[in-house]
Amino acid sequence: MPRFIGLGEVLAILQSGDFTQLLGVLEDDHLECKSFPYNLDQDREKMELAKDVSALANADGGIILIGVQTEQEPSHQGDIIRRVGCFTQARLEFSQYQSVLSEWVVPSIPGVRFVWNASSANRDEGIASILVPQEASRERPYVVTRIVEGSGRVLGSYIGFFERTRDNVSPHEARRIEKSAEGW
């Protein structure tokens, strides 16, 4: 049966290394899942990382799980975790992730933590998580300073504002940003 779980429970599961407990969990406002590490050799993936992290910071914080595959759940609104694909820690470099966020998001998001979570079944493999603390939302809005066109061209003269709602991250028009900023 699909279910929602709180951030505290997600963190406890990550610490235990028993990732099978994530199966059946639905993505929500505070939980984003990625099947594979971001490929930071590609600008589109850099923008995706900046979008995902800034969207959580513009909402109320949350966590991104890397190595966790979801599928759409027709009977519920949102995606459900169906598989966990553990990988070796050598497949990602957290300093590169931090560098991308520093270059692509303004202002800098305080307190973002990158964590390697080893599997209890095989300590040489695991999944990664990016924790965006709730306190970061106090400094919002966070904007992505570069947008990647469909052609792959990077535009540095545009900004993108993203905010996570339920299991979705969508861009906002300038007028909506203006109205949102009044409430911050």
C-alpha cells in the first residue's frame, strides 16, 4: 500500500541502511527521488540539480534521494518508490555538487548536506542523499542563475524560480514570484 513518511523516518531508514523500507513510499513536498547520480558533465543536469535543490529550499526544505527509482502511481497523486539501485560511492563527488550549487543558485543555500548512505546488505554500495534544511527557507527566494535551452545552450541572462509542491517542481512566472515574495 503506498504511503507517505516524514523526513525523520526517511533519515532513520538511511541511517539503518535497510533501503527496502523505502519501497512503497510516495514522493511529496519534501521528498524527491533520482534514479541515478546527476551527470555534472552536462549543463542540463547541472540545471536539474540547481532546480531540485532550490525548489526544496523555496518550499520548506526536504531531501533528495539518489539511487531510488519511482514510477507514477495512478491511484494516488504522485510517484511511488519501486526500486533502490545501490551504487559505489566513487560514482559521485559531492564537492562537484556543491560547486554547481554555488555557481548556479543565488543566494547560496545555507546548511545543505550531502551524505553517502551505505547499504546494510553491502557496505561497499549505497545511495546518496541531499538534505535541504527547513531553516534554509527563511532566506528564500533562491533563483537558478542559468537556464538551459532545449538546444542545450546555456543562457546566463535569465533566472529560474522553482518551488516544490507535492511531488512536482515547476517554474514560476515573474508575476507569481513577485506575489510570493510579498508573503516571505
